[in-house]
Amino acid sequence: MEFLTAYFLFVAKGVTLLVFLLLGLLLVVAIVSRGKKQDKDDREALEVTYLNSELFDDKLQLQADLLDKAERKQIKKSPIKPDKSKSRLFVIDFDGDIYASETSGLRRQITAILQAADKDKDKVLLCLESPGGVVHGYGLAASQLSRLRAAGIPLVVAVDKVAASGGYMMACVADEIVAAPFAVLGSIGVVAQVPNIHRLLKENKVDVELHTAGKYKRTLTLLGENTDEGREKFLAELELTHDLFKSHIHKFRPQIDIDTVATGETWYGQQAIENQLADKLMTSDDYILSAAQEMDIYQLSISHKQGFIEKLKEQFMHKQKAQISDRYFM
């Protein structure tokens, strides 16, 4: 009898464990399936906002708060609607990080504008903020802006805070650059930094082997012993990148004395104008408010909701990026 009791107790424990395992498996499958569905449904979407209407609504709201009840009734509340006879201003925001991560959204926005804009009367305003970052990231972002110029669509870049280094690489593509009085522009230079712990490893009797195919596959390294030849090659590549940067700026703003400004220095708004780095002292807000008197203004943005799988993917990619040491920064 005791044997049967022990046996059935053992079976009950096993069945209970199996049930919990199955429930756990079903839960994981449900979460993954839901995440996949979310990833499919929550793709990036291009959003368009009619700014003239927002500006008008803000004006009415303030007027209503300033007037008494009788006067409020006199306010015209008919909504502002787009006028097809007007020219249009397409507004894009670019808040640049070290990798110029917003370039993917910029590509989509510019592609949409190229298909819808009338080059004879429409314009694009890019509200740019960036201290710079990796060369290849900002090089691609600047190339996206070049697509507008190649299509003959006027481009204005507004710098309210900073457009330095890679940020200025983007800004200089514009037909016109407007900057706030204390906005920072310039930093036309290239920087590269490679720490080296070879001596520390050597003192602790740690050997590091690095094998390459190609004489200059590695010039300076983190762990190995660096050579004078490697340093010379590294500096030569740095100078080449700087020369390409200067050529890029001279192509779009030939009025600049490139040798004077390509020192890595930065300038505030008024100084930037004196050095031909910008054209007018003005904030993006004033530019938009002024344009609203004659143009229909549309704000373009990318909305994106992350699904479960995509969140995991981003966390993984973020960790991978943190482990990568990019070579040159602007």
C-alpha cells in the first residue's frame, strides 16, 4: 500500500512538472508570436502635419485667453485649410547622434519629398542639430541632402543649437544656412583616438598575437605594439579624410576660405556669418512663422512603435555597437 501511495505521488509530481513546463512553453510561444505580429503591424510610418493649422490654433487659443467672454465670440474660428495654389515648405528635423542614426528616416522623408515636391515653387527646411560623429554615417546623411540639390529643390538648413563637424558636413549642402545667434558651427576637422595597453600586458607577461593579410590592414592597435610606420600611415589616412571633408565643403560653399576655417575651431552664429559658414541670423521658429504668411507648411516625421522582438533586437545591437571602436570621427 505504501508502495502504491509513493508511486502515485511520484506520478503526480511528474505530471505537475510536465504541465508547468507545457504552460511555460505555450507562454513563450504566445509572446514570440505576438511580438512577430507587432513587428509586422508596427512598421515605421511617415507622418505629415499641417503646421499652418497648428500655428493658427495656437494664435486663437492665446487670443481667447486674453479677451473677455463677449470679445471671444467675435474671434473667427473657421479652420485653416491647405491652398493648392500656394508654394509648400516641407520641414524635417534631424537630431544627430554619434552614428547619425536618424539617417534611415531622413532617406525616407527625402524620397517622399522628391516624389511630391514642385521644384519651381516648393522648398525644404531641415532643422538640424548635431555635434558630429562617424565619417561614414554623416557622409551618407549629407548625400541624402545632396539628392534635393540634384533635383533642383531649394534646401534651407536651420541651426538653433549646433551643427559641428559631421553636422556641418550636412549643413553646408544647403542653398541657405540660417543660424541662431549663439548656435555653434564649424569644427571642420577629423579626430581619431586609439588607446594602447601593450606595455601593461607586457609587464604582466601577457602575449597578444595579431595576424593580418595586407600590409596596412592594421596600423595602430589596442593590444599590440605600435610602430612608427603604422603611426605615419594612420596620420596619412587622417589627413586624407580631412582633405575630403574640406573638398566637400568647398564644393557647396565655394565662398568660404577653407584653409582659414578648416582648423577644427567652432564659431557662434554671428562669427559663422562673418566666416561665410552661415548666411543669416534667424531661428527655425522665425523662419517657419515668416514662411507661413505665404506658404503651406508640412512637418514630416517618422513614427515607430517597437514590438517585442524588435526591442530585444535593439538591445542586442546597442550592446554590439558599444563594443565597436569606430576609426574616425567628425
